[in-house]
Amino acid sequence: MGPLAQTAEHRRAAKAINFGIIYGLSPFGLAQQLGIDQKEAAKFIAAYFARYPAVRQYLDNCLEEVRRTGFTTTLLGRRRPIPEITSPVANLRGLAERTALNTPLQGTAADLIKLAMIAIHHQLAAQNFRTRMILQVHDELLFEAPPDELDRLRPLVRAAMEQVHTLLVPLVVDLKAGPNWRDMK
């Protein structure tokens, strides 16, 4: 395996570990995703929480709050009821727990992208762009833009997305352009 393939594989594994652990992935699930032994997956999870104990505390606090209130919220205050959080049925309770952990993160990301989209839409109109925002996929926005507008469009989109809300960590945007969605650089 060359350096690029190794890097891509390491990134895939790191992403599976980070997102999986945060959303309650078990050693069995992580082992299946990475094609490794369950004991090795359990070691990855234990090492992750040993290195980032505040993540474990955050997750525990989220679950405790949802068990107490019956709902979870996004950073901007959108509520999601989770009545199954106290279900005696283990499968329902497990799904509810994963939902309780996922919603504040993914729901907040959804809130932020929508606010950025509104800001960008208004700025495009106010500045007489011919560019059109045509698609949103998770945390990505796709625009159809004339090449002569790209130099003005890039800083507008970057600022709108990176400054959509003040957080303790920076929001970082990766911008690409190309003749079609597949061939972006």
C-alpha cells in the first residue's frame, strides 16, 4: 500500500472510530466496520475514552439529561422528544440512547447549515450574483456558478459558513470548484 492509500485507510478508520464511538457503536459494530477482532475494537474504544475523558462525560451527561427530561435539544434550542429512553425493551432503549447522543450533534449541524444557506441566499441576491445554490447534502453546499464569479463567490461562501455561529472550536470550510460534481478540485 502506498502512502496515499495508507493515509486514506487511516482516515477511514479514524472516522469510523470517532463517529462510531460518539454515537454509541459497540466493539462488535466497530470490529465489523474496520474488519478487526472485537477485542482490538474494544481496546480502541477504551483508549479513545482514556485519551478524551471529557467526551465520555459529555455523552453520560447527555443521556442523563434525556432520561430526566424525555427530550434532547440542538445547540440552537430545537427539541426532539425521545420517549423510548426509559423503555424496558433493550433494543428500543438502545436506539433511543443513540438518538439522544446523535441529535445534539447532527441536529446542530443541520441548524448551522440552514442558517448559512439563508445568509448565502440573501448575499447572492443582494450582490447580483448569477450563481445559484442548487443542492445541500449533509454539511456540503453545491453551487452552479459562472467561472467569472468564482473569485467573488469563494470568500462569500467561506465567511457565511465559517462564521455562521460562534463556537469554541473553529468551523473550517473546504472549497472546491470544477466542471461537474465528480471533478472538483
